[in-house]
Amino acid sequence: MTVLILTCEADVTADMVVVHLNATGVPVVRLDPADLTEGAALSGEYVHGAFRGHLSSGGRLVSIGGLRSVWVRRPGTAATRAGAPSAWLTEESSQALYGMLRSSGARWMNHPDAARRARHKPWQLRLAQRCGLPVPATLITTFPQAAREFSERYPDLVVKPVSGAHPQDPPRAVPTSRVTPDADFSAVAFGPTLLQRRVAKRADIRLTVVGERMLAARKAAAADDEVDVRFASPDTPWCPVEVPPRIADGVRAYVREAELAYGAFDFAEDADGTWWFLECNQSGQFGFVEVETGQPIARTIAEWLARPVPEHEECVNGRGTAAT
């Protein structure tokens, strides 16, 4: 059976996993939905109470019924590279592709429904609270007065995007930044603003979860005013670290409730050693961590994708569950 990887052509992180799948002889097909209907094609037949579907990409033809797993890594928007792209064609192609894939018995990393929900940061924060993970005091608001009152209660704040995305083409990373003591919050009225109590951190933590396995790495903070680890000095390396039992329990509960097979968790470690939950990226990068720490993240993902689904199980959001 075949592993299907939905991602863009230039995804080096996916290449790391493909190497391990190829080494073990597991068939792999890589498809970017953006290539529909030029470099990729699909067909599905619903006849006599049965479904048969096929996908074609890069000269490879694969049966949808013959998929063992689908890794939704970094797929492009459907049909955006078609000869005559349009919003209509994108919607039609997306409905066709993901609708057919939902008809397969494949295991998902991660299921599109779970992935879409998991991207919402306000939802993440509440789920983390319910799962017992420490969450810094946070406010998301369009009320300037609410922002002012929050800053009085928590004078040391950072501001960050709610979505993490920037609309500019090409997209730009919007860094987490400290809020100055004399900040004017009137502009909050023009768009939702996320304010969060700054954790005086001594380290950043990246915890990568693959199925039931947790691989954590720690990067010591280089300076007191360093906020966003993405812009931290490369001179300080990531090092493997053990996951505290309380955090491990909370993360297990989180991925179970979020129905995720993969998640990249970011924490800030304070002077007392407490790991404060910042976010969980359901398709976060892991290559930089593996390169610096030697942790076998790509191999672990490949092993999860290659694992067959037992015949008595059906797949729901990436996890096999007993059929009823």
C-alpha cells in the first residue's frame, strides 16, 4: 500500500521523510493540489454501491483504495497552477480531491477537519488550559479599553498575531514583540490583537509529537530581551531534553482531544523550570531540530506513515478506532 504526501515541490522537510520511506521499500506518491489540473489528475467512480478512485502525479498512478496513509504536510491551494486558474476551479478541485480522499480507509496526519480547527490560536489556548498545561495570561480583543486594563494588570506584555499569518505576497513572519510601557492601544479597534503576559524565559522548548512519541528540544535564551525564538541567535544550539511528567500528560490529552497525529508544540521555560504553553502548530517544521539534536523525527514520521491500518479498524482523524 502507498503513502500519499500532499505538499509543495520545494518542501525539504518532506524530503527527509521520503528518504526513510524509500529505504524501507514503502511506495510513496507526492502530490501538490496546486498542480490540479495540469501536472496532477484524479478520477472517482461510484457504481453499484462501491467507490473506486485514482490519482496521478509525476507520472505515477495510485489507487485511492490502496492508500495506507495521507500526510497533509504543506499542500498548495488546489488548481492554482492550472492553465486558467479561478476561484471556482479551486473550489471544485479541492472538493473533488479531499472528498475522494475522505472515502479512503487511509490514516491521516493530520485529518483536514482536525487540522483546520487546530490552527485557531484562541481554541488552542482554551484546549491547553483544559488539558492542564500552563498558559500565560492572554487577551484577544478589539476593545482599546480592555487592552489598557489588561496592561495595568500585567505590565510586562508581548503582542503577537492571532493567526500567525501575514497577508503580504510572499508571506512574511510577524514577530512576537514586547509592548512598551507607554503603548497607545487605540489601534486595537481596527483588528483583533493578542496580548500575552511575557514569560521571563531561560529557554525555549520545541516538543514534536508523532503519534504517541514525544521528542523535545531545548534552546537556552541568549538575552533577557529575546522574545521570538525564530529570530534568536543561531549560536545557541537546540539540545534534547526530557519532557516533565505533568507536561507529557497534558500534551497527550491535547493531541487526543484535538485528534492530531502530529503536532509541534512551543513552550517557554521560566526560571522555576515551568513550561508555559505558547502554541501548537499542526504542521510545524522539524528539520532544524533534527539537524541540531540528531533526534529521529523524520524516521518516526516515516514509521507512523508506513504502519498499516488493521482490517478491523477504521480511521477517524488520523487514529484508528474500532469500527462499530
